[in-house]
Amino acid sequence: MHRTLSIFAIATVGLLAVGSAGAKDVHGSSSDDAITQQCPAAAQWIGAYKQRMRQEVKAARSIKPSDPALTKELARRTAHDQHARNAEIKATSSAARKAAIEQMLAVDAANLAWFKPQVQAHGFPTAAQVGVDGIQNAWLLTQHADRDPAFQAKVLLQLKGDLATEPYMRSDYAMLADRLRLAQGEKQLYGSQFDMKHGVTTMRPLADPAHLDQRRAAMNLMPIADYRCVLHAYYAAPAAPASSLAASHTRR
């Protein structure tokens, strides 16, 4: 079975969980432990990043969202998104995986049908409206709007200028930029996109690999060697029990 890993380290690792309160990856503490043991440099990077981001988003988190209804709806749709993706990861047979993928695509379509008109009418949500968590939930819905690359491109263009003042968005921006470039037949810039085939992860086409870590650092992404280690540890960890899936908030 061949599939694309559209995850990236600072969002998927349960050790980090900066973006979403109570975030937890599909493998739970088992993958946290595996990463700590197998990837000590990555674990150290994650710890330092958590501390830095907590300081940088402290002011934003102190502001009560002005649009609680939108905040709640973004969280609800993100939970559905993640539940569908966790089910696909957990599927053990071809039939179960096919059904899970169909459900995942249906969730993505429903989310796009709701979110695109929202953005067209009111713009991409702001921290004042939905908080830092709400913004990252909005990013996730945008990441998974792959059937509408024109919409994704408009979001990237709209938010590029915000990266200097809202650094917690940089990694999300980098991931979406990579997804969009690959969809347009170009090479990715930040190495966030991998394929997995028969349990082996392979980076999708990359531009200028010699300067990859410099670009990743500028977008708050860990060094690529550490990221590869995290991917291996994450996908080698045992699957979580079904009861944990409802609470999972893995961001891919």
C-alpha cells in the first residue's frame, strides 16, 4: 500500500502539542516514548521549541476569542478530520483502508464546502476571532482542501505577510506551500511531504536539498535528519486502541 505522509514533526508529535490543547497523536504515549528513546536530538529540539512558542503565543492566548461559534465549529470539524485520518492509519486490511480513505475524502469535501465560503466572505480567521488554536485548526482544514489548489494558493498569498508577527503559523505555512508546489508539479521547499510504501518512507521531490535545513529552520521546522527519525519512530509505534481515536488530534 502506497500513501503520502502529509504530516510534519512539530504538529504530530505528542511531546509538542503547542498548537492544540490536549493534542495527542494516534499512537498516544507509545510514540512519544519511542521518539524520546530513538530520536534524542529531536526530543531536545521539541522541548526547546515548546518553550519558545509558549512565550511567543502567550499574549495571543490571553485574548478571549471574539467569535466563539466559529472557534467551536473549527474545533468540531478538525476533530472529524483527525478521526478520519486516524481510522485510515489504524486500518489493517485493504478493504478497511479503502473504506477509511473514502470516509476521509468525504470529510475533507464537507469541510471544504463549509470553510471556503467562510474565508471568501470574511477572510481567513484571525487570532482575535478564534485564538491560536482556532487558527491552527483553520490551517488544517486548508491543508486538506487539496481538491481546490486555487483556494489554498489564495490563503498562502493572503497570510504570507503575517509570518513575521505570528511565528506559530510558519510551520503550517511551509507545509501548505509544499503541498501546493507538489500538486502543481513543482518540487517542495521544506521537505514536509513524504511517501510511504511497504513501511518505507521516502521524501517527495525536493528543490535545493543542500540548503534544506536552513529553510526549515526559518520556518520553525526541526532538522531533516531528526524529522526522518521522528517519522520512523512514529510509524513504527504500535497502533492505539480504538477507544483512543475519538480523543486523538493528530495534525497531518
